Amino acid sequence: MKAYLLAAIILFIVSCAGGAKQPNPCGNGLQDDGEECDDSNLNDGDGCSSLCLIEHDWVCTDWPSICEQSCGNGELDAGEDCDDGGESSSCNSDCTISICGDGKHNQTAGEQCDDGTATAQCNSDCTLPGCGDGIKAPHEECDDGGETETCNSNCTLSECGDGVTNDTAGEECDDGGESSVCNANCTLSECGDGVTNVTAGEECDGPGETVDCDPDCSFSECGDGYRNATDGEECDDGDLIDTNGCSNSCISNVVCEDPLLTTLAGGNGWAGNMFDIVALRNITITGFEGSFHTVTQGVEIWYRYGTYVGSENTQANWTLLGTATITGQGAGTATPIPINFSVPVSSGQRVAFYVTSQNNTYGGANIYSNGTGGTIYASNSDLQYYTGIGNQYPFGGIFEDRIFNGRILYDCN
């Protein structure tokens, strides 16, 4: 028996001397060497870890330890930058100082978001991305806070043809290319704007009449029914028949009796004459030669479609064709009036003219003759001239039954 006890004692001593593993005291609820806490368990995440160390943002007291989260208790504990008892404008809920760009969304500080940097979901100033906020987000081409010359209102770079009308960039329209209402250069399409818009049905666009293009933006061609004088056409009757009034090369076959002389007999005069002309075929009145006393004077030519009767004293019913200065060549001689114009008159149409000196002195202005009112005084196969009235300048006193002295210039094309 004694031998057995002695063997057991020797075995125990050998076991201890050989470093036999001792039980882990962590979790026993007692304060042992190297422990910061001991909450009687070996669980992590409850403030006291499985190694009996106090976990981040926790405070542990007593043995066995009672652990509570420190962040949010309103007291500045070890490891905390701040603690306002919860989120505040200066302190995050994890007890770190709040600053935009820290990657922590602090609504109390006015942050709409915080991804730590600019992302597609959050601007660098911690606001939610939105086109027009003046901050270029990664998915935006530009953002100037609204439409500018270089940036569209939808935050795409402005360029004619992008399909976004940018008024600030001077675009009148932008249909993403040529359309029936918008030119390729982002101007509104209109015949005569100088930009050929094929989609709008234009063959050309001069602008206006050119050698190759009619004013209706179709190609100029003899026989198209429009006389293109710039292209050298004397006429264009819409066909290529060579034996009618207009040849198949748009040269007039009409013998025009231009000009028509009324008379140069004189015998009376004042400032000017009003009279009617009736066309016997399609003509264009292009000018006048008149009879004037031998003084330098200003001359005006006015016209209106229809008769002069009823408009003798109403300037608003007339259109001024031009003003020139002439030196009269006296009675019996026609004085050219350097005012060029084109007044088309269709066959059977009546048009009135008012040719007047700006002098309102008898014997120092216009020379005319007495006649019989309302009658045809001069005519040819192209037109008829009717006796009119004499006038004081500008639209003053009337002298009935006066004949304009001079020549009526016109063409028959």
C-alpha cells in the first residue's frame, strides 16, 4: 500500500514538472492575470471577448464583468473621438468626428449621402447626384448648373446635331440632324435661308434667285414656269413650245413696243401727275421719262394697284418706288428719271402712278398738258395710258384732266 501511494506521488510530480496543460481561467468570472474582463463566458461580440479582452466601443466593469457599449453613452471614453449620445451634426453615430467624405452618412450634419468619394450615387460634397446641381457626376458629361454654351440642360456636351436644342449656344432647333423643319446647322428651315434642306423638299437655296436656283428653292430650268432673270431667261411660260410667245430656250418671241410716248406738247404744269395704265398683255413697268422745267429738283415716283381715283390726297394708299435728283431739260424734251423699279402688271390689270417733282412752284417743276379726264390718250398693243390729274406736292391740290408728258418704260417678259 505504501508503495502504491509513493508511485502516485512520483507520477504527479513528474506530470507537473513536464508542463501539463492547465485549465484556461478566462470565462470563470474571476479576475485572473492578463484579463481585462471576464463575463463568465467565452462569447465574442458581447463586450468581453473569448480572450477576456474588452472589445472596441465597449466598457466592462466588475467581476464577473458587466459590459456596455461605450459609444452613444454621451461620455467620451477611450478610443472615441466624440460622443454626443448619438448622431449629431459634428459627431457620427460611431463616435468619430463627422466630416463629408469620411464614408459615414450623417443626416444630422445635412449629408444626403457619403460614399467617401464621388460615385455615381453620391457627389463629392455629400449631395445626391442630379443633373443641374453644378457638380459633374461620373455618369455626366458636364454639369454647369443649367444650360450653357457648352453644356446642355440634360448634362450632355452641347453640339449641333445632338438632338438637344441649346438656345444659349445659338441653336434655333436640333433634331439630331436635318429634318423638314430644322437644318443640319441647327437653324430653322425656310426657303431663302441659304441652307439647302433636302428633307424639307428643297432642291437648292440661293438664298433668293441665283443662276441655278429659283426663289422657291427649286432648280432653275427653262420651262419650269418661273422667269429667272439671273439665269438669263427673258420669259418662262412653263412649256418648251418654241412657236408661242416664249421660245423653248426662254427667249421672248414677243415684239414689245416699249416705250410708249404720251406727248411732249406741254402747255401747263405744276408739281406732278397721277394717272392710270391698263396692260393689254403681261408687262413690267420699269421706269419713266418726264417733262420738267430747266432747274435741278427732286423727283418721286409712287404707285398703287387699281385706279388713283379716290386716293388723290391719301399718301397711305401709295407705295414709294424711289426718289432721285434731276435737272429738267425743258418743254418738248423727255428728261430721264434715274429711278429703277419693276412693277408687274398682268394682262387686263390696272395700275396707277404718281410722278411728281418735290418743287411746288409753278414754272419750276413738272410740265404737263390739258386733256379730257378718264379717256385713253395714248396706247399700243401692250398697254393703254389714261388721262389723269395734276397735283400739288406732295398729295395736295388737284387739277382735273391733265396729261402726263413723257415716256412709259416697260418690258413684255
